Amino acid sequence: MSGVKITETVLRDAHQSLIATRMKIDEMLPILDKLDNIGYHSLEAWGGATFDACLRFLDEDPWERLRIIRSKVKKTKLQMLLRGQNLLGYKNYADDVVEYFVQKAVANGMDIIRIFDALNDPRNIETAIKACKKEGGHAQGTVCYTISPVHSLQHFVDDARQLVDMGADSICIKDMAGLLKPFAAYELVKAIKENVKIPIQLHTHYTSGVASMTYIKAIEAGCDAIDCAISPMAMGTSQPPTEPMVATLKDTPYDTGLDLNLLSEISDYFRPIKESYVSSGLLDIKVMGVDVNALIYQVPGGMLSNLVSQLKQSNAADKYEEVLKEIPKVRADFGYPPLVTPTSQIVGTQAVLNVVTGERYKMVPKESKGLVKGEYGKTPAPIPDEIRKKILGDEKPVTCRPADLIAPELENIRSQISEYMEQDEDVLSYALLPQVAEAFFKKRKAKREKPVENKNDEEIAAVISAAVAAMETDSDSRLVVKSIRRISQTSPVWSTAGRLQRQR
Ligand code: CO
């Protein structure tokens, strides 16, 4: 038996889960070479939140980030997370946008694309899988794990089988909330392994404190690969730590073959970086603990903190317990969706409204309506008739694949941003996050067009020496530089250079 493979998440999910995806490319660059030499199965480096945070907060072009990482990571596969037909955005896109996005992701260096849908509706995953295969990428189909009366082992096995039929190269079981407990993981992985022949990878979070145990049981059941984070950026809401897994599996049939000494060099690098996050307040050490509510209420940790703030805004903080009890009821009414973006927000908000208004479904946001209507895809269980009637009235539900209702949109989007286009990929950034991308493009353009008024000494010296050199090589020049005039410190470099040129 070959060893267990490890995907390192420090460049994506680890910092997404701990510090709201704020790790900058400058903090990654010095360690990429070492990461590349570890022998990981893959490095997860990109996803919806990285894309968003790059453009919105870090003033980085996410495509450029991918290219930079690719240029330094030469041996290890790069991996990303893609929200199926939602790509890295928050709504369904037309197939032409999905295909173009996947094409560009692979062209810019992505190897493995993990594709999921919040409802596990395979119709929302298929276009992305096909596009990935067409571009020569590794398409990893994803089954989102959740707990409900309809999510039996057979249900998950059927989901996995459908992904295989679509051409998935491997299957990921994605436990976004740390709900998968060790012995359940054993049963789940065993059931899927018995029914599909492609590799299985398990993704979980340490939120509820069971994740490393879950990995061990999953590995015993035949799980081929696991997602871990280097220890300083592990645990809490992040992934299980890499080094203890490597040490635990060493000299067993599951030996990862990774070198603990090399891994410790990676942790040495990230430890002070983590400290800086703690001292700046970016990393709240509260997220590093065990969240028991995740086990009791089966609600993702992030969703609970959202709830608390929603309740505070409605001056209803005392209704917390009541809302916690309402969540499973709303989830049942909405066909037991797994709770992950965007369904976690939809169910959570509806539960708050049901409690705060004192009447269930008195207020129904358009997202709730969309979910009940089928705009996000097919829910795991049918929506009860009385709920559908109450929320939709006489409106007809959507029963086809939601993206079938969207006409091709790429050309239209391209025409909207033609004035800012500097690379093909810009149209995709704009398609996914219109306002955010436009603001980024404007800033980028302004930066390029701004006359250089750099007071950087090196640059001034370079310009002066270039100008002097140009005069010296000019044999007809009657001008000899007799003395260098004192340059005022505020004098722009280029006007200084121009002045020197005019002396010729
Ligand atoms: Co995750």
C-alpha cells in the first residue's frame, strides 16, 4: 500500500480560516521554494476567498499571485477550490464564463481543481469538471459532508458515483464545519471506497477538536489523501497540523514519506508570522480553541458568530438559544441543505427572522425564496408543500439546471470593462466581483498613469547616470558635464532627467 498523501493548505484555507484570508504574497514568497521541496501531494493556493481578499483588501491581482506562486513552485501540484457554477463568486454564471475561468486557471498554472456545490447538486458541478478535463487539469469532484435524516451513507455514495460518471479524477469529502467524527468518517470513507475506484481525499477543520482522529480513522478505511496545515497555522478553525500527522503515520503502511526536519523549517518560518497576526489583532486566539457548539448543534462555527452579530443588530441577543433551535427546523423546511456558503447564511438569516418577528416566514429574504424556488439547484430533500406554498405562493419552482436559464454572458461583460482591460483574465475578475474588480482596475490604472514622482534615491541616481552616460557617448556633444547642480529634494526625477537632456 502506498503512503497517505498530504495537501498543505497554508496558502489558502489555513489563513482563510484563521485570519480572514489576509496572508499577502510577500509573506508567502520566501518560503515557496522550501514548500516545493517537501514532497506534498499538492499545495492549496487559491479559492473564492483568496480571490476576493486579493482584490478587495490586499491590492493584489489574484491572477498575478497565481503566476508568481507557479513560477516558484515548480515540482508540486497547485490546487484550488471552486464553487461549481458559482466559480469564485456568489451566484450562478453562464457556462461560457465557467469554461473560460477554468481555462484561464489552468493556463496560469493550476493543476488540481476541487469543485463543489453547496447543495451537492451534480448539475452545478458538471460544466466545471468537463472544462477542467478539457484543459488537462485534474478535476476533483466534491461531496459536501453534512448530517441530516436524508444524508445516509447511500446518499453520499450516490453523490460520489455521479461525480465519477461526470469524469472526476478523484473525490473529496469536504467537511467544512468539522462535523465528521472519527468513526463516522471510517464508515463514510469505507462506503465510498467500496463503490468508486478513484482516490478519495478528506478535507476537514479542527473546529470541534476531533479532526486529527477523524483523519486516522478515515486513513484506516482507505482514505488516500488528507488536507493539513503546517502547525503554526493549524488547528482551531483551520486544518489539523501537518507534522503530528506525518509523525503518527511514520513507519506504518500509511507513511507519508515526508521529512519532519524539513517540515520544521516551514513551521519556523510561519511561527513569527503567526505571532505578528496575533499581536496585530488579525488572529483572534478565540478561534484556536475547541468549539463544542459545532458538535452539539451541527452548525459551522462561522455561522454561529454571524448569528450573534445579527441578533445584536436586532437588539435580540437574548434570543440566541431560540434561534439555535430554529436553525434545524428551517434547514428541514429548506430540504436539508449542507450548511456552507451561501446556504449557511440563508438558513441562519431566516432562522433569525422567524424568531425575531415572532412568526415563522413572516419575512422572507429573496435568498430564502431563491433557495426554495430552486434557483440554487436541487435541495437534498424535497421542500415540503406547505413551505413552498407559503414562500412562493403561485410562483413556479425552477426544476431545470439553474445555469440553463442564463444566456452566454462573457462578451457582454468584456464590453463593460474594455477601458480597464490589461490582460484577458480581467474580464473574469470583473465577472466575479464587479464592483470590487472595477475599483481595483481604477487604482491600477491610476498607478500606471501617475507621473513618477519617486523620491527614491536609487532611482534618481539611475536616471542621472543614464543621462550622463547618454551625453558621454554622444561624440558630437559639445557639452561637458562640468559640475552636477544641486538638485532640490522635491524635484521630480523625470523633470531632472529632462533638464539634463536639454543641456545637450
Ligand atoms: Co475548508
